[in-house]
Amino acid sequence: MRKLLPLILALVCLTLPAAAQDDDRSLIVGFLEENLSDAGRDIRLEGFEGALSSQATLDRLTIADADGIWLELENAELEWTRSALLRGRLEVERLAAEAITLRRLPGGDQISPDDTEAREFNLPDLPVSINIGTLDIKSVSIAEPVLGEAAEFQIEGSMTLSGGEGTAKLGIKRRDKPAELSLETSFDNSSRQLNIDLALSEAKDGLLSRVIGLPGKPALAFSLTGSGPLDDFSADLALASDGADRLTGTIRTSLDPESEARQFGADLSGDLRPLFQPDLRAFFGQSTALTLLATRAADGALSVSRFSLESAAMSLRGDAKIAANGRPERV
């Protein structure tokens, strides 16, 4: 997010008089390239026109690292209200692009221990509010090195972000094979209210079943639906393959206001046999059930007060306590 403020400042510059359009266009392009680029990330803009009008176009945007270009965007259009910036709002009627190509994942990204620390979730509180009425990406092509097979998607939707409150509505459809994802979600930093309605489906021999390694590569359907404050939240989860339910149940999370300890739990069950190879199916049997109740203290220590895993061949129950440094204290 540290690179977002220069972008906002650059957008404010777009309200300059139209008579200075040619000079300011090059200034804005240079400003964006300089401030959005970073060590290991080189951003270049080509054919940026209409910067000072209500409709701007961009022929090409590339992002590169030491090994070359890894992300490319082509033929983008931006319809927006420039005067809204004076009121502290970025109002975009339509943000569209003809094509986005992800050739590979960028190099040099390393995960540090800090990245795994539990942090309270919050939406970013930006200096301007953002409202994108229509998001329309005709083609998102992902090359084989990213997912193990080439895939092409289409993205439509809308989103808003203002004062720590955000909403998003997205529809993602795969163009080369039958698969789609729909998401409607909202969150408010003040009330901690979260609403989520996620649905994902793909036909047989799809991307997810291949990546997971499911036998027979069955058709898959997954849904996650919940509404409530994040400090006392529950969601219903369902996973199906070839039209039959395989795993259903509830996941939940809550916060103790006095100790600031966060509790999370799950109650899930179903017939998992079709998701495993035939020689493993007798182990699971007709029904497998998982019950979990755990608490993470403010210092990071984890206490599992209830754990139960039941299948045809196993009945496992227990509890555990893990210190903040990750060392088991009791199992």
C-alpha cells in the first residue's frame, strides 16, 4: 500500500487544465512509472492518451523483473469523473481492458516469519474513496508455468472502498473450459460486519481437480456463505463432486473482548471416499467427521481444547497447547 499514495497524487494531477494535456501526459506517465516501480519491479506504460479527459486509454502496461516481463495489460479504457477527486472520491464509471496476460509468477518474492503472524483483518483506509461501477476484463490469460496448464478467463464486476468500508461483486468465467466463480462480499472496519457469498464450479477434468490430484478429475462445486460480525462469525461450507455432496458443515470464529483471544472452530462431515484413491476409501468409510475448537491468545499461543476426527477406521480425540514460539507444551 505504500505505493498507492503516489498513484492517487498522480490522479489528482489529472485535473490540471486541458491546455497542458501533452506535457502533463508525459509528466503523469513518468510519475506513475517512477513511483509504482520498485526494486525488482519495473512498470512501463505505452500509449497513454486522454489523461485530462473523462475517458482515458492505455495501449499497453507491462510489469517486469530481472528475468523480463511477467505481466502485460493491453487496450485499457477508463471512464471516470475527474471533478470527484476534488471531493476526495475516485469515481470510475467503467474500467475495462481487452487482455491481461500472466506469463509466470514474479521472481524474488520471499516469505518471512512476519508474513505468517496473525493480524486483525482490516480494509485499507485510503486518502480517497473508490467507486468502480463496472469492471470489464475481456480476457485474462494465464500461462502454463503458473498453474500447470494454460487457462483463459473473463472478469466482470464492481467494487467500492470508502472510509474502511468496502464491497465487491465479481463474476469470473473460464473461456476455454466450463468453470465459473461468483463472489459478493462486504466488510466494515468499524462494525466488523462481514458478508460473503462465494460459489465456485467447474466441469469434469477441470483445473482444480487436476491441481488437487483428485482421482478421475471429477466435476466440482464449492460454496461458502456467511453473514455477521467478524468477532462472532459463522459460515456454511459445502463441497460436492459429480453432483453429490462430499463435505458440509460450519466454520466459525469469535473474539473474547477481555482477553483479546480469538476462538475458531469447525464442524464438518461427509462421505469423502470419492475424493481419494480406491485403496484408501475403506479407511474413511461412508462418513468422516471433524470437530475442532481452538483459541489463539493475544501473544500468539494456541490452545486446542477440542479435537475429534472420526472415520470407519479411526477415532481420534485430544487437546493440545502450543506456545507462542511454536513449541508444543502439551499434546
